[in-house]
Amino acid sequence: MVKSLPILEAVGAVVLITAVALLTALPGSKAGTAEKNLELADGLGVLRTAIFRFSMDHEDEGRDALLPGADGVEIASQLCGPSRRDGSVAQTGSKSAFDNRWYGPYLDRVPVNPVNGLDTIRVMPPGYPEAVFTGAAGWIFLPESGEIFPDLPGVDARGVSYSTY
């Protein structure tokens, strides 16, 4: 003779399985945090590639390569739109007939920082060797070195500083 499971134990098992499933599916779970960290790394990779491609296409007198954001030109307009060899984005005449070529765009749009939801790039002023993380923008760019970081103070869920991403 086969014993059947009492009704209270069956209901308890169903409730327990449902509770575990709900807790693992919550947006604040570690799975959601890991996904945001991957999206953050992807966004940084896209930005770093665009900055590298820009610097390879552009040059300025006396410099080997021109990094975006230098000389006060807005970095987002340089990466997301066409630019001249000297980094200018204005639709005016060029210095010579040879320099009449447009480069870019290197991005369709600036990627959104998935942690703070911002898609802006804050350029550090000249003389700052390191980024100052405030969370006021999606990304921080150092025009003297060409480095870009997520503008996130603190550490992620694993305890890794965002400045090391």
C-alpha cells in the first residue's frame, strides 16, 4: 500500500518552492547585479574602442594622435558625429583642400551607464591626473591620457572599486 503525502505538507512544499522562485527572480538579486556589471563592462568597451578609433584617425600639429575632448571640443559630438582631421566638428571651411575629409561617427549614441542610468560624459579639466568620481554623469573621461571610467563612487556588489573597471 502506497502512503500519500498529507495535504498540509504538499501545500507547504508548493509555498516554499514559490518563495524560492520569487526571491531569485527579484531585480535586486545578485543575478541582476551581475548583469548590470556585464552591461557596464560592455559600455566601457564600446567607449574605449570609439576613443581609440578616433585617436587613430585624428592628428594635430605637433602631436602624434588627437584624443577626443581635447581643446574644449565636446567629446560626445566628436564620437557620435562627423569630425575633421583636427578634431573640429563645425561645418565651416577647412585649413587646406587635403583636410576636407570627414571622419566618424564612431558611436550611434553614448551608451547608458546601467548602474546610474546616465549617458553623459564628464571631461576632467586639464591638470587632473586622476578621475574624481561623483556620480553626476554616466562616464568620466581624462583627455590627457584617453582613459574613461564609469562615474560611480564606491564599489560594486563584489567589493570591486568602479575605478578599476
